[in-house]
Amino acid sequence: MTTVLQPSPLSRSTTQTTAKGADSAMPAYAIEQKGDVTFLQPSSGKFFVALDNRCGRWQMFDGNASEAQKAEIATSLKESPTPVPPESDEFLEVVIFITDRCNLGCVYCKYADLTQVSDVRGTDVGNICRTLGELIDGKRRIAITFQGGEPLLMHREIDQICAFLTGSFPEIEFSFALQSNGTLLHDAILETLKQYDITVGITIDGPASRHDLARPFKNGEGSFTTITSNLERLQKSNVRCGVLSVIRDPDELMALFRFNREKLGLNSFYLKPLEFADSGAESSEEFSAYYGKLADHQLELMRELIRIHTTPGKRVHEQMLKTLLGKMFTPSFYNDGCIRTPSCGSNERYKSINCDGSVQWCAHLKNQQDKAVKQASKDRYGFCANCPVSSICLSFCPAVIPGYRHGQPEACYLPLAKRFCAYRRQMMMGLFELMHENMQAVTACFMQG
């Protein structure tokens, strides 16, 4: 079967208004599936990609693909041994939602008003430790990330959990991280961070004028000055730390990139778009606008990263795009998820624990039993089973798409999901275009970062 996908009118219009102009345009392309092999080719005919969907392995070739060439490639891929994905049963990543409470009132955060609610769940360190003990049995490497709410409100509890793990399981290699709003830092917290070598992610959403509107304290005062001061203290104390910036509007992506690099002097950060369900849009048109612009600007950013990597000077690492490239270069690691839905880590390599110690199969779909969630995934996201590019899909969890998160497969879900997939495929083809232009530079962005 052959399907030709054209850029939407909105995407073309958006591209015309970007600084890069035609550089960020996403071409029309064709997808042709022959058994386990998918052939992708832009309308320019400059190159084509042969994708082995059994394992995500792909090869790029110059020019147009003849039918004879496709048949030869398909036979070659079929006869070659399928790479064996690395064993994942010795590694586990656990996200601990250590508290629901937060001391900020961020405009886009579901936790913003929880400090005013009387029945917010408490943190049960004993239950968390018991759950961890069960989860990590037989593992050799464990990555623990503390999230919230604001996790540093529970810095004593974090210290207790880290002490329990490192003291009770000396045979296991632990790594610790936490994502913080960056407003809380004193000597006791700093000592815990240094003692357990905890990597800290701090959220800064651009310059003070923008950040303080989005991330104020509960009393309405801005948090920017406090956060940047604490970031500087962390850096001077040699605590490994990075910055996460939330993208509320895709048109802000390049400005946030420049601010983090030029004003904050950072060479490593994460530009995280808000999931569509949190963006306030409820119609297909708004959905398309959001992801169309996002794909355009992410490709614009990738071109800028390539330019930086090919000129002398400091390298820049941006986590979102590195993850996208990772899903294409090492799909067995990034896309080995629950029932093979794209880029979900909920198989046996990822778990989340609530502050009361209960374990979750999926951080997005809480308070559901494993079997029920898995069946819901199959029912609602079943069209992925026949997707010709699912093995290197750039998608994230379908739980963030309206109609999935809301608990019932509303009529809007499938059309929105398909629109989402169309834009992520365009992003994928844009990355292939960049690889064809300069594979060495793209590889350097991914490997060196």
C-alpha cells in the first residue's frame, strides 16, 4: 500500500512566517509498505529510506528507489539477522511522586492549588520503601527520579529513601535525580544532594518578565530571582544540574533556546512542550495548529544545533531533540514499551510510585489496574499495530491525547490521534532530510550533546 501525505495548509502557512522560511518546510512524502519493510521517500526524490519494522533498523539511499531495488533491499533485510535488543530486566527506572504539594502557583500546572486543599495525600516513606524493595529485587541498575508537586518540600523524606536504598542494597548501582521548581535550597538540602549525587532539574521558563507570569509564588510574587540565585549556588557547589523550560506556545521555542544559551550561559537544557491536553485547545484545528508549529520550530532548532556543532565553540545539548533522534538511532531502547505502543517505557523498565507508596503501571493513567489499562491501550490505540513506521515512532504516550486521558474513547480521540501521528511523521521525515544533508553533524548532535 502507498500513501502520500501532504503538508497541511496550516503547516505551510506557519512555515512561511518562520525565520528560516523554506529551511523549516516539511516536504510531502510517500510511504510504501512491503511486508516488514517500509520505504519512505520525499517528493523531491533526493533520497529514500528502507525501514525494517521488526527492529527499527533503517538504511538511507540517494535518489529514487526502483521496484527492483526495493525488492532487493527487502530481501536483504529479511535474510539478515534481526538485532537482539539489549536486556532490560536488570535495569529499572522508578519515578517517585513524593508529594502532591507545591509552593508555587504555576498557571499550567495541575498541582497549583493543592496546598489549599485539606485532603491532599501525605507522604508515607515506609510504604514507599517497601514498594521499592519489591520492585528492585533482582535488578542491577536503578534510576530513581523524585517528582511532585515540589519534591524538595520533602527533602528529609528524600534523604531517608536514598539512605534506605544505598544502605540496604549495596549490590545495586543507584542513580538519583529530581525535578524541582528551584525555589527551595538551604544547607541541609544541599548536603543531601551532594551526599547522594542527586542530579537536579530546575524549571525556568525564560526571562523574568515571562517566567514570573507563568510560575509565581502563591502570593503572586515572581519566583525568577530566587530560582536563578539557587541555580547559581548549585553550580558553585558542583551539584549536577540542568534547566527545563516549558514551551506553552511553539512560537516561543527558539526564543527560549537563545535565552537559556545566551543569558543563562547553559550548554545543557530541556525544552519541553506542554502536552496537548494541557494546552487548552479542544478542537481539531487548534490541535493541528499546535503540533504543526511545534514540528516546524523543532526542525528549525535542530538546524541551529547542527550549525553550532559544525563551528568552533561550546557544544549545546537539548534533551527533547536528543530523545527524538534516540528513537531513530536506538529504537530498541527508546521504543520498547507496553504492548509496543510508541515510546512508552511502562513495560518492565519503568514504574511510578505515588506518595502513599502505591505503585502504578503508568504515570499518566493512574488509579487503574494493570490489565484494565493494557486492554484500554489496545482498544484505543490499536491502529498502531499496523503502522508502517511504529518501530521508530517519534510519538509520546497516547495518554496525553484528549479522549484517552479522560477515561472514555470519545469520538474525537481517533481523529486527533491520527492528526498527531501525521505531524510526528512529518517531523520524522524532516529529521531524515537533515541526516541526508549532513549525517555526520546530526550524529554529532546525538552522540556528543
